[in-house]
Amino acid sequence: QKYHQLTGDQKYFIKDGIRGLYTGLSSEIFGNGLSYAIYFVAYAQAKKLLGFDPNSFFSVSKSSGLAGAISAIATNPFWVLKSKQAEKRVSIMEAGRNLLRTEGFLALWKGLLTSIILVSNPIIQFAIY
């Protein structure tokens, strides 16, 4: 079998059939649901904490930015483990054990700075909305 000329999707299709194309879908749905749940709870609390004025771009930006940062910090470990799981094709528990053993606890927050930078997306969406 010559896989070197095939894309990742083609390899999964050949190996696992149609089911292989949907590998990781349930964890993606869970992760996005978790991220949005945390975001909207944090957004509601941030509006109360920071004093919210719906007509103020700055007020909306502060609340949205804080909520995005909280969501990113809280869910980053999940996304790191999901990436490791997909990379190694192991269970999420096995991926977690391997990561903690080889890279340590703080590795769960790899890429957090990038996620914090990407918080600008919901800030812009909420401020414009």
C-alpha cells in the first residue's frame, strides 16, 4: 500500500471506510459545546461585574474579551488532549497519560497565547452585533 501520495482523508477512508472520515466528530461537538457554554456563562457574569452598557463598544468589548479569555483558559486542556489523541490515534485518557508523563502538567496549556489572541474574533462579533 502506497499511502505517501494520499491525503489524510483518503488514508482514513481506505483504512476505516466512511466511518473514518468522521473520526473525532463527537469530541469536536463536545468541545465546541463546552467552549460556548463556558463563554456565554462568563459573558453574562462579565457584564454584571464590569458594568455593561449595550450601546458602548468598549463595554461590549471588555465583557466579550474577558469571557473569551476565560473560555480559552478553561478549555485549552481539552483541545490539547484532543490534538494528541488524533495525532497518536489513542483514547483521550491514554493521550492525557502520555502527555502528563512526557511533557508535564503545564503542557495542557500549550498554545494558550494563540487562543487568547483569537479572542478578538468574538469581541468583534459581539461589538458589531
